[in-house]
Amino acid sequence: MWEIYEIIRPRDVCIAGVARTLMGGLLGSLSSIPATKLGSTAVACALERANVDPSLVQEVFFGKVLSTNLGQAPARQAALGADIPNSVVWTTIDKGTIRTCTLINLLVFAATMIAAQSIQTGVNDIVVAGGMESMSNAPKYLAQASIGSRLGHDTIIDGMLRDGLWDVYNDFTMGICGELCAKQHKITKEEQAISYAIACTCSLIGGHRSLTLSFSPSANTVQVSGGRGKPPTLFDKDEGLGKMDKKFPSIAFEPSKLKNLHPSFKENGTVTAGNVSIIRVFPSTVLVDSDGAAALVLVSGEEAFQLGLQVIAKIKGFADAAQVVALANQKLLGLDPVPRQRSGKYGVAAVCNGGGGAFALFLEHMYVL
């Protein structure tokens, strides 16, 4: 392990620990657990895997979009729940819109970029970054109730839709934004279904199987209370993606059907239920992975050496953009959507916010868990 430190500089941003909860479906197995508790679970697990005592953490950056009804300072709640001292500085990040499990990714990206900057500039040496969400617990709003309910019907506003899935500038659903992008960049329905949605979903299902079989240390089980004196249940697999596996024939993913789906947002459109974030595909079955959290422990190269930590990877670069969509980005940059190397030294991860914006991280692999 010590040879690694010969290629790590003092201000390099090193990933020493990473963890996530397993992902629960909308109104599914994790719906009884608040997002802050899921966040605490991920943070505690990441610190344990990094072999870093919570008392050494200098700052916490944690993302949460649907933060209504959680109480003050969600990031602080997640940090304190993982035994990080109450003297540690914290910041809650609200960035982007909710796009099912993509939400956790974009919150982690946003928090990681800010945390990395604090290490690069010498402000911090040990930082926890991550994101958490529970779409299941997004409340409904009675927006006019505080000024008194008068004669007539009151309107209940869906918090998840209003604050996560709606274009506030043009007053339409995010699906229409997808249609506008597809029209501008001449992206056909077939390209979205065949070149992207089918390939991505097959890759995810394959990755889900290999994750379960060979890389389970990346995911952390969650204990769900049984209630009324019943024993707790151990939630030990991703709920939504697991249901799309062919082990569940009644709702198995069938690529041929994806090609024939009707447009979801406009007549003669290109965006279907199969190539957007899944909320409900089948009337009685929730397939979205919408509840969960993820966390990273970032340390400076100098601190990693001093503490003798195992470095998983270095963050070599990062950037964000005002507007990026996956297929449009591939066309503009001439990118091959199919990875050619599975065990390379360098890698890039990127995610679209959904509400305008995107993040990308460039990593150098250093150590195999």
C-alpha cells in the first residue's frame, strides 16, 4: 500500500471510504425511514470503511432536495446521527431536481465538488460528502392554509411534483423539456429507446446482479422497524432494480416492448415511459429506487499518509455545466456510449440534474477494495 503515497501529493483529493444504503422504491420498504436517518447510515458506514474516527471530520457537505418537514439542518442531523461531533461545520446542499435514484448521484456530485475544493485550497483535510433523499416522505402542501381557508375548494399541491419534477420557468413537466431537447438535437424515439434506454437498463440489471454477488461491500443494509413489537426487517437488496430483473417474470424488463411504447408527454413525441425516470410503470408496482443515501470520506493526500489510510481513488478533476442531457452530450462531443474498458485506471462519471445543469468527475483508480 505504501507505494501509492509516492504518487499522491499533499493537496490531492483522495477517496478513503464510500458507502450507500440499498435503494428503496417509492412508498416501498424504506418509506418509514426519514432521509436524515438514511444519510446517517451511509455516513457511519463510509467512515467505518475508511477507518476514520468521526471526531476527525472537519466539515460535512450533504445534499437534500425535498427537505420539507425534516426539521432544521438536514445535513447536521445526518452528521450527528453518525456520531460526528456537534462542533463540526455542516452545509445542506439543494441542487437540481429529483430524478429517482439519479437524485442521490447529483447530490453526491455537488457535495463532492465543494468538499474537494475545500481540500485543494487547504481549508480542510478530512471531509464527508454525500446526498440523501426520501421521495416517499415528500409531503403534500396546503399552500393557502396559513392565511385562512375561505369559501370554496382548497388545492393540495404534491411536493414531489412541485419542487422536484416541474419546470418552474415554463410551468410544465420536465418531460416536455426532454421533448424540446430531442427536437433541437434531432434525437429520435428509436435512439432514445434502443441506443440509450435499453442499453442502460440492461447494463444496470447486469450490474445489479454482479453487485449483489461480488461487490456487496459498496452497499449497506438498512434495518427497518417492524412496529408494534414486531422484530425489525433487514432490507438487503435494491428494491426497484431488483424487480426489473427477469427473476421477477411478471414485471421483467422486455426490450421489445420498450420500442413500442407511446409518447408520454405530447402527441407524436419521442419521450416515453421507458426512457424517463420511472415513477410507476405498472399500475400496482413501484419500480423506482427513490429512497436512499450515499456518502464519501475525502481526505487530503497528506492526511491519508499521516493516518495510513487506504486510498481508493483520487479526484483528478471536476466541472459543472448549466445544461447537459446525456444523448445530446454524446452527439455534441462525439462520445461512444458503450464503455470499452471495464478495469481501467481512469474514469469519468457524469449526471444530469434534470432542472438545468450537470456534474462530472474525473477519477484515478488507486486501490482495489
